[in-house]
Amino acid sequence: GRRTQLLEGLPATVTVEENTAAGVSVCTFNVTVSPLSPEGVAILPTIVNSNPLAKAFRIESKGDFEYRVVTTGSPILDYETMPKSFDLQIFVEDTTGRTDLNKIIVQITDKNERPEFRGNMANQTVTIYVLEGTRPGSIYQVAAADPEKAELKYSLLPATVPFLVLESGAIFSTKEFDYEKDPHCYFLNITVSDPDGLNLTKTVNINIININDERPYFTTKQRIYRIPEEQSPGTVVANITAKDPDDEDFPSRLFYSIQSSDRYFSINPSTGVLQVTGRIDRDALPLQLHPNISVIVRVEDSPSSGHASEMEITIIIDDINDNPPECNPSTFRKEANENTPAGTFLLDLRNYCEDIDVDPSNNRFNFTGLSGFGSNNFALESTGSGRLVMTESIDLENPTNLGVEVYSLTVRVQDIACPNYSSKYPFYTSFDIFLCYIIYIYIRIKPVNEFFPVFSNLSYEFNVSEITKVGSSIGRVSASDKDWPPSVITYSIVAGGGTRDYANIFWISPTKGEVKILARLDYETTQKHILTVQASDQEKTATASVTVSVLNVNDEEPVCSPNFYSFQIPVSLAVGTNINGFRIECQDRDSDPRSFRYFINEGNVNNHFTFSPSAGSNTSRLILASRFDYESGLDTNWVYRLRIYITDDNLLNAKEKATHLIKTGTVTLSIRVIPNPTTVIATTPGFTVVTKRENLYSESAWYVPFIITLSSLLLLGLLGFLGFQLVTWVRTHCPPAGKADGAPLIHFTFCLSSQTMTKLNTVFDGEARDPVTGKMYEFNTLSGARRWKKSSEPLQLEPAVQVTSSNTDSGGQGTDRAEAPSKKETSEKRKVPTAEIKPAAKPSAGQSETPSQDGLK
């Protein structure tokens, strides 16, 4: 837009008085509108800026494009605290886009204002509290200020009060006040004025505070009181009153208390009512000797640090008949044997009873009212004596007594004097009822053990299988006697029931009479046990005979000798041959040898072995039932581990086998099959190594592997040293092998044995998995030799000379020998001369002089 002179009457400078109310006009101006904008003003005149920034002014429309600037009243203009001048920038815009911006300067003028109170007097009426007895002096400082900072003056009305105000505004008291004589409150009008006469008045209230400066005094004159004993808590004894001169015009604010350490009374701290709080027993110490109670009552006009007065009062306690006769103990328990004669003295009650009332007229009593179950069997000699006696004999076994052991009696110990009625005994309805005490007497008739225990049977017989489990019950005995109450009978074994191995193989329950076995019974050892059982009622005993018959059961298994055997057989052993002449002999303690049956349960692959006879004898021989066939591959096992079962059931039919016990003995046989021997090369001396091994090692013998290891190391060191000496000697004394064919055979043989090394190796041409460990192993199909297979080593297929050890038993049935080659290889080798001599190759530089392994074929 274009700036044009639209605001008429501006700029302008105007004044306004401080504290001007809201809505007061400060300045008036007009807005000139262009003829081209008949619609009027687009943006009304607006204060767009104020310096200093404030919202103390606003623009109002007076109509017909006439406007005025008025005060807003927020904030109120103050000459003393606000800026003295405001610059207001006014902006306007008409509908054609023309604008105008102009300024009004508003100056604030000063005005004389009335003084103002400061502090508490500015907002409220001040109340001042002055303690009575306070000396004259300053009691308050009035604070006021004049907006124009003029000097102010203070005045006080009414002038008759004992106070004055100084020019500094300090209010002073002019006398020492007495609360009991002077007014309790004063109202002062304090006026503050400026030099032009403007003033402001406020009221100050002055209250005189009473202080405790007077001692209270008792108004109760009575000092001795009398009450009966056993008053209920809360019973009023006396009403103590007092006054305090400080509280003449107000309700009493006195506090009452008991200074003596008294446990019987308490006083209401506000009312002074003396009451009973604890039981007052005239018959107990110390009141039994001194029935007067002294109480010191104290009255104070303040709970602490006040003025106080004290007064002593005496309470006399009167005795009443409040105690029945008492017996210690109150319950008596006596014993009397059954059949005690009539007239027997049992108990003197007067030795245990007394009445503790202090007044002799209140402590007399007698014994009456013997009652209770069985009271007809007892009586009191007289009401005054208290002696209890039996009137007739009692027999517990007599059916008329119904087996009663304890008689419950009650005796009333009754006061002769009439009691005083009190709330402690609410069951008393008149003075004719006497105080009484109930004694409980329990008389136990002690049983006498008159009868012996009697067993239900003179003798007992139990049949027990010999395989009955240890701890099983095999029978029960019982005994009783005629005593009442029934005696507790205990059982024990006093004789019998022992064997050579066990001192006691039977046990009897002490309370139930149940007989159990402590060890396994054996029919083959003892068929019958005779026990003597005793029943006891702690005083008398009785015995009975118990016969335990042991029933035979097939619980023994056949025992064979030998139960383990190991031997070797040739592969060509004829069918039907008694292998190695082996036989087993079996014994069974509880079965006939004819009932034995032999069968091979494990390891009899292809059924090569059998026993003859297979049943009906205590001896049997091992027979080869079928020949071995390794060439066709039918047989692959060279070692057979047979597990033979020997049962004692062949005399039982099918039905009996299902119901009878069958025992089985076991024998383990280890059989190694030896291949056929082969032709041995003439130049190789034959030898047989017989090895017998016996393993005596146990886990506890830790030193065995240590000693074996140490010995092996020493032996290896010795062999190494001897080998080194042998090689040195050969190099020195044995010449190199010559090339001439006419060299002596003996010399060649000697040198060959010294300078050549023969490769001794077993040919493993098969492999299999071990069923126990799951590891792979290699084996020789002819000799049965085995070794664990190495994961990186291929299967050996080339033939080589093999050297094995042989183990010959006492019968000479098997040998371990050099592995024989096949028949074809044997026939070919027979065409070759027995010994073929080849010259040894001359060792090259840096090579060992040891002859090649091919020196001998």
C-alpha cells in the first residue's frame, strides 16, 4: 500500500494523572477515508507499539471515523513506580490499501496520595497480646509509608487508655497490668497523616493474657472415709473439690492427682472424683495388719510447673465375709488297693483347708455334701472333722463294680457365717446362702495282680515254606488273664529258634505276639524248629510251645564242577568226539540227579557242540555234533564261548513246570578252534612257545601296574644295550656276503642269522565289528588272529610269513604254530630249493649295512 495522511489530530502529546481509573479518555483523533473507498477502514486504528511496552492504553471508536485513546486500568498508572511517559504508535489502513502510522506521547503527572500502612496492618486488624505483670515498654511497631515519601505523623485514640504512640510509630504501654483487676482487652485507633492532611486509620486490639500467679486451695473439708473391702472398680470413694483464684470468672482448669504410690485408688484429673481401681482385699497383706490406707491428693493449676496444694485423706477398709473356705490342694488323688477292708481311713480334709477372712466370725466352716460316683463306698466321720473313710471293700473283678477303677467324689466346704452380698458373687441372692468351696477327690482303686496269663492254646504249630522272605509273619500266639483291668501282656522267645549260623532266626512282637523270621529257613539243614514262648504281665508268666515246620521247596540250583573251562581243539576234530575228554559233574541238594537237563543257551553257533547225555544224569560229556566248515564261509568264528544251563525240571510235566520252582545252574566254556598245521621250511628251526597267564590284578593293587611298567622300562633298556653290543660285534667279526656260489652253507647261515631281519607279520584278510564295543577289527580267516583296525590302515591282502605263539594244555590237544599257506602255495614252494643264496647288495654311502629283508625267500 501507499502511506497517506489518514490520521487527523496526530501526532499529539497528552497528559494523564496517575491512578486514573480504567476507561478515562486520554486523546481523540479522526481517520480520513478516501473517496475511492466508500466501504471505510480495512484495519481499524491499532496500537502496534508501546514504549515502554505496556497494555495501559487501548483505542475505542466514538463513531463516524472518530476514535479515542483510553486507559485500561491494568496496570494502574503510578507516577512513583512507572515510567513518566509512554510513546504509542498507531497504525490504520483503508480498503484501497492506503496506510498511515503516527504517534501519541502520553505523559504521566504526579498526584498527592494518602499514606499506606505496611506489614500486617495493611491487610488486617492487628491483635497484640500482653502478659499480665509485664513492665511498661514498647509492645508494637507500626509501619507506614507515603507514596511521595513525605514525613508522616502518628496519633492514638482514645487518649484515656494506658498506651501511647511515638512519632516513629512505636506503641508503648504505660502501666503494669493485673489480669484479675484491669480490663482484659483494649481497642486502639492508630492514625497516620501526611503534611497535606491526608490520613489513614487502623485499629489495634490489645489483649491482656492471664498468667498463673495464684495458688489453688481445697474446698473439701472431710479427711477420713470408710468403705468395705472388695468394692468393684469405679466405686466412688470421695469427691475432692478445689478452687483457683486465677480462674474465678471461668470454669475450673485445675488438675488432680494422687502423689502416694497407691494401687487401690485413682482420681479423675479433671473432676477430682476418687474411685476404686484395684481389688481391695482386707484379708491379704498389708491390709490384713493395717486396714487404713492414706492417700495424698494434689491439685495443680497447670499440668507442669504450676502452683499446687496437697491434702492427705485416710480410707478405712472394713472386712466382709467374702472368702469361702479354701483347700490347698483343691483336688485330691488317693489310691487304695482293691479288697481294702471297710473302715480304712483315707484322707483328713481339715489339714488342707482354711478361711482367710480376718474377722473371726467370718472364718468358720464345716464339711458337708459328700456325693459323686461311688460315694456309697465312702463316708465322712462328721461334718466338722473332715475325715474320709471307706465303708465297704471293692473288688474290681466283681461284675457289680462294672470294672470301675476311679471314683469321683465331691465334698462341700461351707462357710458358717452369712456373707455380705457383693457383685463379686452374683450367684448370691440372699444373706441366707453361705459361702462354700468344692473339693474334688479322685480315689483310684489299684488293681492287684491275682491271676496268671493263660495262652489260648497249650501249643502252636506253624508250617512255613523254606523260601519265605525274611521279615515275613508266620503265625501269632495270644494270651490273657482274668485281672481287671486287663493286664498288658508282653511276649518273648525264651528258648529254641537258633541254628549253628544264627543265634535267633525267629522274632516275636512283644505286644501282638506275631512271630516273624529273621533269617532264611533251609529245609536241607533243619526241618523243624521248636520254640518256647513266654507271656508276662510284668509279675506273672506263662509259657507255650511253638513248633515251626519247614516245608521243602526246590530252592537250590544245580552246582557243577568245573563251572568255567577253556581249551583248544583242532579244526579237523571228528564228529562225535568227546572234546578234550571234558565232562561236568553236577550236584543239587534238593533235587534228584535224574531230573538234571543240559542245554547250551549261548554261543553255540551252527550247533557244533552238544552234551551227552542231555538229561537224567549228574555227569555229562561235551561232544562235537557237527564238523567245522570255514572254507565255504559257513563258519567264521574261531573262538566259541558257550554258556551251558543245567536245570532240575526234566521230571516235571508241563503243568507242574508252571507252578513249581525251577532252578538253573550255569557253566561257561571257552573253546578256540585251531586250523590244520602246514609244512615248515627246513631252514627255519621250529619252536613252540607255551604261555600260561593268570590275572591276579585287582583295583586295590595299585602297585602292580607301577611295578610292571618300571620292570618293562628296565628290560627294554637292557635289550637295547645288548642289541647295540651285538651289532657292534657283527660288524667287527662277520665279513660281507660274497657273490660266489661255492660259499659254505654253514658260514652263510651264520652270517644270515646275524645280518638279516625277517619280517614277521600276520596277514589280516577280513574285518568285522565288535558287538560289545562297536569298534572295527581285522582277523585272519585261517588262524583266527585279530587286531583292532586302524582308521588310516588299509586291509592287508599280500601273504607273508606269520609267527604265532602256541598254548598247549596238559592234554596236548592244541598247538599254536606258524601260519600255513594255502595248498597251492605249498606245492609251488616245494619246487624251490630249500635254501637259495643271493649275494647281499653293497650298501651305498649313507645307508645302513643291514642286509635287505629279501635276503631269504
